[in-house]
Amino acid sequence: MNKSTKSGKLGTPVKPVRDGLIKLPEGWIYMNDKDVSISQIAACIKELAYPVDCWHEAGVCEVEFGLRQTMDFEELELPFEEEFSDAFVSEHGFVRAYYVTFPAECFDKAREVAAHVKQGIGGGFYADTDDFKPEM
């Protein structure tokens, strides 16, 4: 994929984790069919009692799991201007997207946050891969 964030490119390769037994993408994309703001995401995550910093104007949110362990959300622009990616977005009716990163060792906490966000405000977390799989 060749989607652009404010800080770089999306479509990073999947890297092996834990001696090659489990593969996780380096990044995820949170997408929603509602016009969900970064403030709404931050408010939902705060219900879990994780410290959250939010920079509304920049469209960025940081969830703190521990020292140098954060889950970061960065607003993306839709459409992505790639045929397959835009077809996926259109098929699901997504109108808002955020690029999400976190260290591999924080996967369980990130999955907890993702589940809470999906339950609270909807949407889905998709791997930053060519086919948006797996979904978290």
C-alpha cells in the first residue's frame, strides 16, 4: 500500500515476532463508518484507566502502557488513492481512519484497547497490509 500519514508511508511489511512464530504487522489502521474524532477515541480509551494524551489539532492520540510503551493513533486522510484500499473503504462505508502503532510486546494491551474502542464507538482495527488482514 502507499497511503500517506503526516509522518510517513503506510503499507509496512509484516515482521516476525518471537523467533518467527507469530507475525504481527508494524502498523494497524482503525477505521469507522462514523465521523469519529480523535477526542472521542481518547475519551473512550480513558474509560480503561490508561493515561491518554491527545493533540486535537494534530489528530494524534497517545495511550501510555508503561515506560516507552505507547499505542499511538494518527489521523489519516481518506480516500487513500489506491484502488484496492479505496474499494475496501467504500465497501465498508468507512469515513474516518487512523494509523495505529504500538510495540509488539504490548499486543495484549493494545488488543484490550481495540476491543473497548470497537465496543464503545464502533469501527474496526485492520492490519496495515495489502489486504487489511488480520483484523484485531
